[in-house]
Amino acid sequence: MSEFTEGNLRIQFPTDVQVRKFDTARQHGRLNCMKAVDFIAELDDRYLFIEFKDPQHPKAQQTDRDEFIEKLGQGAIDEDLKYKYRDSLLYEWACQRAEKPIFFYVLIALDTLTDADLLVRTDALKRKLPLSGPPSGTWIRNIVAGCAVFNLTTWNEYLPEIPVSRIA
């Protein structure tokens, strides 16, 4: 397994999966006008764009946690996620590295998120990206093959081959 960290979270990938920590100066080039997902993983048949949000980081202030939860409920986090995905897709497309279906997975490390909350957030994100093209059918391919929002428990249930855990 190869291991990466983002803040207080550790993610492990099978050794045959190519992974880049994408939101670094070396990978993303620090284009100030573009946002970036945290990780891009290349599997044989697809890419995974992965974003972590960790309002329960042990060093997070309660006011920051509360503000995050409020923004999450208002859909403001969905806006940020939309731009992280789209900008990362555009960057990868310009580098000719977006030739496989792309799945966007978001981990919100917040224990209080219920399955219903995660479904609401996933549906909202699907509408923002958008998951399918315009009704006219003019797009040759979709810009995202699928997306999902997880908490730590659901991530590890759905993606046991790519486990995430707290460092401390």
C-alpha cells in the first residue's frame, strides 16, 4: 500500500494505483486562478478525484467547525467542491490526462453526518457539476462519471481497498 496524508487524515492506496497529491505546487503549478482536488488516483479503468474536508481535525477551533457545518447546510461547500472538481478536470484535460471516466469522491470527516445528510450532499453535488450534460444531448461524454460524499465510516465501507483513518 502507498500512503498519503492530508492534515490529520491518512489515505492508503494499493501499490498498483498511481496517485498524485494534486493540490501541491509541484503537481498543480500553483495557478492562483484555479482550485485543485487533494488527490488524483489513476486506476486501470478510471480516475478518482478525491477531496478531503476535515472540520473535526483535532486542532480545529470550535468556531471554525460550527462555521463549516453552517456552510455545509447552506450549500456553500458544494460551490467550493464544484470549482475544485471543474478546475482539476480542466487542468488534467489540458495536460491530456483526462481520457478515462472520472469519479469525484469527497470525504467530510464529520461524525455527525448521517446517511441522509450524505445523500443530500451527494445529490446537491451531482446537480452542481453537473453529472450529465444538457438535455439536448450535445455532449459526447460526461464531465464526471459519478460522485459521492462520504464520512469516514461510509468511505471505509464503500471503498475498503482505499482506507482512510485519522493519524492521531
